[in-house]
Amino acid sequence: MADKSLTLDQYRTLRKDNWWMEPLMVVAVLGGFGIYATWAALQNANYYAAPYLSPFYSPCISANCAHVTLPLIGSWWNLSPAFLILWVPGGFRATCYYYRKAYYRSFFQSPPACAVRDAAKSYSGETRFPFILQNIHRYFFYLSLVILAFLWWDALLAFRFPDGFGMGVGTIVLCVNAALLSLFSFSCNSCRHVCGGYLNSFHRTPSKFKAWSFISGLNEKHMQYAWVSLVWVGLTDVYVRLLAMGVISDLRFF
Amino acid sequence: MAEQQVHMRVWRGDANGGEFKDYRIAVGEGQVVLDVIHAIQAQQAGDLAVRWNCKAGKCGSCSAEVNGKPRLMCMTRMNTFEPGETITVSPMRTFPIIRDLVTDVSYNYQKAKEIPAFKPKAKESDGTRRMYQEDIDRVQEFHKCIECFLCQNVCHVIRDHEDNKPAFSGPRFFVRLASLEMHPLDTNDRMELIKQKAGLGYCNITKCCTEVCPENIHITDNAIIPLKERVVDRFYDPIAKLMGLFSSKNK
């Protein structure tokens, strides 16, 4: 019989698989994106290559923009115009229900993986500051829709070249970027709720039931949209930046 | 899979402590982990304690951790392991051990008692209550729960922080609360309880409950997150609160 000298609590986990792989990859990709986005925002240069505007700087709303979308902020603003914008998509992703899973697991190790012990000794979840602020996610969703409208406007402007209507690789890059960010935004759990999820009875509101059903379908792939749109928006900035720096040239289809 | 020997490490002990004991035993084709535990019990360790009942993944009795992952032993096939692999079987870690693989899950029954029961609307003029298919489809998913408590076991809020148990009901009961809150005929208001006594805010959406659910209930996306959004409506969103004063949500 057992010698009763041990307890299960001595094991951090009994899992034998590579449970650490997923949090490690999230740290690499999400951390890498965060570093690149901060660097790109600090550059305050090479974000416009006619007719393409980098999504990190869109909409460009200060007077010091290389390509002003909407002149809301005067010349007193002398920092990078990206900082006027990036807090919205940054806040939307930071409070997103999927990203919460990803970074709580990988950056906070709370828990690092299922059935693997938390790194922290005590835990209060989202009941206290600062994590109680996760509850404002829907407001970031509303603000992100405004940004999204401008990204579609930028995608339309990407067909307007100095010599007239046309299409280049950058046009496709910007259109795909706006489409992926739309899928990510509209598959959001808060969107699912405000479009009908708050109801207990759908039969009196068939339009809301259809909207909720459609968004529920999108929501099943929210994680995939989150990653693909994140990588693509970074690549879009890289493409516009390389064009603006003259490192590459845009291939025109017509 | 022809009959072959497997190496099992099974936790033996009680509330005071224990250890992993090694067993080498023959496994036949089509067997599951619970079959092997029963074979150990029959041939090598007659005093091995294990809770089981249906052997069909429907009673939720044989919950344990197989190679560290919360699983139903009756639904874990032996041919999913590599030949020669040592298979570790331990009790659910979140609950106090009674003996060997049997744990005291009474925490869950205490939490169940805290939830106000279904309270239906008054009957319509023809003496009936009506529900529409599109209204009831959403809560049907929650009724698949077999109360195996694997979601409770894997939830780090109580698994790794025993002190949170009084303030947190756990994913199984968020599923129960969601099935009642979203029910088209129910009239009870449980939002204060969901936020305070059930401790929904402790959940940080890491989705382990969904990963281990043997009934594939989308616990996080369909129960917990919608409840969190309803808590926001009531307690954190001033605009939704204002609009709520002027409109009914068909409750």
C-alpha cells in the first residue's frame, strides 16, 4: 500500500505532451507583432506610398500627416500620427475574448496550459483593476468599426493612381487587409451579443435572430480571423513601408 | 490491437497522501482505460478504489486524469497511446481525495444548491406555455451536460487556488446558469448572483473547460462569454443600462 509520503500537489503537471509549445508560439508571434507595431509607429515616416496608406496610420487625422485623411488635429501634435489611432485596434485586440485566452496563457501563465499549474500564487481573475477593464470590450468594438470604415475607404483609394483608375499588388493587399479585419471585427463575441445574443426570445425579432445566427457562424472562426488579420495588417505596413522607402516597386496590373 | 502488456502508473492513496504504483497488465483489442483499471482491480489490486457506472460516457462517474489530462476513463481508448508508453492515471486534482481514484465532489452539489430554480411565466389565456424552436435551440446544448465535473476539475480558478472555492461556482454551473438565464420562459433574475456569489469575473476565458468537455459543449463561447456580456449590460455599460430602462428584453 502507499507510503502516504506524497501528494499530487507536488507535481506542476502530469502532462507528457508538448503543452509549452502553444504559449511559446503566442509569445513569439504576439510579442513580435507588438514590438514591430511600436517600432513602426515611432518611425513617423514611410507610411504613405501613393495611393497606399499604411493601416497603422489610418485614418491619418493630424496636420503633420504625410497623407491627411481627416484634419481633426492641428499642427500642435508633433508626435507620430499613428499614436492617435493605434490605441483603438490595440484596445480592441487587448480586450478581445480570444486574445485574452492567448495572452493569459502565454504571458501571464494563468494557466500556461490546461491542467498545468498557474505561475502566480494568488488569483483574482477579472474582478479587480486592471483586468476588470476587460468589460469595456464592446466600446472598443464600436470604435473599431469607425477605423474599419476608414480602412475600406483607403482600400477604395488604392484604386486611384496619379494617372487614373488602376490596380496594383498594393490594392489587393489593402483590400484583403480590410476584408480580414472586417471578418475579425464582425466575428467578435460582443458583436454577437449586441446583435441579438442579449435576447431570450428570438421569434418576435426574426431579423435579430438572422443577424445573431450569422455572427455565431463567423464567431466559430474568431481565433483564426484574429491571427490571420493580425499577421496581414503587419505585412500590409511592411509592404507600404518598403514601397515608400524605394526598396521595392509596386506591380501594376492595369 | 492484439493483446499486449502495458505499463500503468496508478495513484494509490487517500487524503493523507499516497504514491504512484506500477502495474503491468495485458490489454485486449478495443479496451479503454477503465477496462484496464478494472483488470488491475480484478487481478493485482483488489482494494483499488474507482468510481464508475455506465461505461458509455453518459453517467460522468469515471472522471480522472490520464497522462495528466482530465478525461473520462471509459471514453479513453488504449489504442490512442503509443506502444510501450507508460500510462499515468490519477484522480481529479481539484477535489479532495477519498481514496485512490475516487474524489469527494460534494463542492459541486453545494454550488448547485445556490442556483435559484426555473420559474416559468404565467400560462397564456388558453392554459398553455409556448416556446419556439429558435428560442429553445440555444439552451438545448447546455442540457447535454452529464455532470462529470471535468470542467470544474480543469478550471485553474479553483484547481490552483483553493481559496477561491467559496467565491466561484465554476464552468459547470455557468452552463446551468446560462441555460436558465437564456430560457424563453424563465422569469427569475440571477444576474446579481452570477456576478457576485457565482464569481463570473474570476473566469479569464482560457477555455480549458471547453477543451475537456466530453459532450463537446461550447462552454466558454456559448455560456460563459454570453453571461459576461449580460453582466456588462447590467453593471458596466451605462448606455446598455440606460436603454434597458426603456425596452424589454423579452424576458
